[in-house]
Amino acid sequence: MGKRKIKLIALFSILLCWVSLVYAFSSGPPPSNTGAPGESNCSSCHRGSNPTGNVRIEGLPQAYVAGTRYNLTVTVSETGKQRWGFQITAIRDDGSAAGTFMITDSSMTQMSSGSPGGRSRMYIQHSPNGTQRGKRDTASFKFDWVAPTSDVGRITFFVAGNAANNDGSSGNDNIYLANVAIMAGSNVPAPTLTSLNPISGPAAGGTEITLTGTNFVTGATVTIDTTRVNATFDNARNLRVVTPPHAPGTVDIIVTNPDGQVARLRNSFTYEAVQLPAPSISNISPNMGPTSGGTMVTIMGTNFAAGASVVVGSRQATMVNITETQITAITQPNNPGTVNVVVTNPDGQVSTLPGGFTFVGEPVGGMVQLLSPNGGEVLSSGGAAFTINWMVMSGASATQRLELSTDGGQTFSTMIMDNLDATETSFEFAVPPGINTTNARIRISVIENGAVTSDTSDGNFRILPAPTITNVAPTVTSSIKLKITGTMFQSGAVIEVNGAAIPSTKFKSATSLIGKKVDRNLAGQQIKVRVRNPDGTISLERLITP
């Protein structure tokens, strides 16, 4: 009887994995496949030869602080692979769920739940768009995790990553597993930041600066103004970073330890404006090509800078190579006629070759591809705006239209925006209150030369009622406490200040939240407050000055 039971379990695992491969893996794996205790991992089906890759979890603290929100990344890597998947869970030693996962990129990730061995668990995994078909060698997925509101002992994260070759079968795909255990922290001292060296650098970035202070730990991150950059940990008193590009001016430097504690040095680094020589175009060769694009051109001149862009006609060319005196690029589709060639350096300086290139052939119609929302996302009805992204190839005379369907694409009865400029590839969409559906889709249309070309979301996404904030009452002591009243708050909701989760959010009811331990240095400044529910909905921001 024991052997028969084992055989039946093995057979069920294989059947489950086969069904998942055919019907579910591109849209997300079935729950309970991380390799955690009581779970399988589908390696019986995805069993390629010579596995040389890995899966890793980044952003976990050395020790978690109760109620703290952490920004995590799962990266799956294997040379040559072109499609990707993952699933992660966090559990206590008794096998039950630990903490709360939060979706931050609904175009790439989604949430699921399962109960292996009768223990309820939460999972973050790839969405249909998150398979990132065609992306070679490595793929990453970002999401947040909120630690439990009290010390629950050891928490172990189990993750399974799938590196696939995108050939439609599972025979040469590889499953990679990893697990990381962390314990609760206690009385961890906060970092301090006392000085920088040097204190200024060019607006183009690239300056290595040394940060000096106390209580830095491995995994600490550095934010320069609003841009997070990679930090090199030397010791508890020194970190090193390289500045990113930034407009001229003085900015704050912020150090954040993995436990969420922060040190800020205000107005401590100055980006200096450096006027580089302007670019100059002397000629382009060849100077003629088809309206369908695809012509590789060489642009000769002087003072071309790394990161420069080239526009031939109405569309930006695809860059191939650039030196100080020569740019190689590929033209994109354009309507027939003689057009200008424009080179723009990263500092904004421009050189134009009037009538430098001639497109020959028939007029081209528009081409468009919707990128997001493309299925599985959550939009907030009456809440925070969502960015619609797409790719378009069209002439300068084209116009674009965005429409919303609430019935799975059968009809598109809501006009989002009409007569968009041909150059637009994104739009901030604030869903009006009262639109609630689990079968939403977006359609983007390009109208050019009398022809209409459209693309629609591949799958349905959800539009759910957003939480609302009616009042924020701050109290300032050694830190800032926020008492928020409103509607439709959910258990597990998180208060965010200036886009970042505060260290401690307490759910009192559907109409009341308490946020504690907000940085005292924000007192007297105007800050942006919003609420993010665990279902992915986000309230409108509320501006207050504590």
C-alpha cells in the first residue's frame, strides 16, 4: 500500500506539472511549487540538461523589523535562455505564511495562495507578461514584502525559478531553487550620515563619492535625491557609490539599512553644470532609403557624446554605435519625402542636417503594440493613476486613441483619450470612480493615412474600488505619527509617505489606520500620503504638512 501511494503521488505530480505547462505556466504557475516543505517544484517536467544558472533573492534584511516593508527582487539567470518564470513564498517554522507580499509591478507579477499540508500560504509569481519572452540570459521580478507585526521567530523564503528556451516544450527548461532564512532584529541602532567626499560632481554623473557615518550594514542602499543607486559596503563607517546623471543643483543623500532605518544628509551633494561642445553633422551616408525603414546609415561629424540620440524624419533611429566623430544607426519606417537628420547629445545640445535623408516608396501605415496593462494587473477606481505603455511606429501626421473595455474586449465604450500625438508612448490613466470590473482591457489605435491599426490587452485586468483618504491628522514627537481616516481600508493596508512605506502601519478598521515612526526630519515639510491595500489598489495622494 505504501509503494502504491508513493507511485500515485509521483504520477499526480507529473500530471500536475504537465497540465501547468500546457495551460498555466505562461500565465503563472499553480500554487505551492516553490520547493518549500510540503510543495513540489515542477522539475520533473522542466528538466533540461547541463543546468548552469541560478535563482537568487535580493533585498532581504539581515534581520527583519516587525511591520517593516522591504523591496525585494527575484532574479533568474541562465545563459541562452529566453523565457522566464518564478514563484516565491515566506513561511514560519510551523509551515504557515509569514508576513504579507505586496505587488509593486502588476505588469510582471501576480499573487496567488495555497494550503499545502493544511497551512495557508501566500505566493508572488510571474504574470503572463512577466515571462518576458525573448529576454536573454537573465530576468528580474520586483515586489515588496511586509514583515509580521510581531516577532514570529525564523522566517524562510523559498523560491523556484524557471529558465526556459521558449521553444514551446519543457524538455530543455531548467528549474532552480533557493531558500533564505532570516530572524527578527532587536535594538538595531539606526545609521548616521555625517559627511561626503567629494561634495560635488558633474551633472552627467559618474562621480565616486565616499559616505562616512556610523552603523552601516551589508545590504544598505543609497538614494541620491530620488534615485536609488548601488552601494559598495566597505565597513560600518564607510559606503561608496557612483552618482547617476541629474540636473544641476544640490540634493539630499539618504542611506537606508535593510531593516528600514534611515539616515539623511540634506543638501549635501551639488551637481555642477558642465557645458560640453555642441555636436555638428557634416554628412550622412547613404542619404536615401525605403519608407519601410531598416537602412543602416553612418553620420559623420564632431562632438557626438555617448548616449546621443538620432531622429531621421519623424522617428528616432535605432542606435548601433557611436564615437566622437561617427554614429551608426538604423532608420525606422517613415512616410516618403526628404527629411531632416537630428542628433541630440545627452546635455540637450542639438545639431540638424536639413534635408539630409530621403525616404522612397509608398506611405506607411501605423504599427502599434500595447505593453501594459496586458492582463493580470489591478487598477484603482477613483484612486491613483496607472501608466498605460505601448510601442508605436508611425509618421508624424498620425494620431492615437486609447479606449477602455469592461466586458473583456467585446465593446470599448469608454474613451480614455483621443487625438494623441504620434510621438506619445505612455499615458497616465486615472480610472473614474464607479468603474469596477474583473474583465477590463485597453485598446490603443493608430490612425494614419485613413487606416486604423489597433492592439488590445492580451488578457483581462481588474479595476477595483480604491481606498479613499478623508483626513490625515499628524502628531509630531520624536517621530511623526499619522492618524488616517477614510473608507475601504483593508487588513494589511500600508501607509506610504512620499512613495515609500513607513516602518509601521496599524489597521484599526475599514475607516481608520495608524502610521508610526515616520521620519521626524519631515516635520514642517509638505509630504504626500497615500494608502496601498493588499489587493493592489492605491488611494489618491493627500498633501499635508506635519
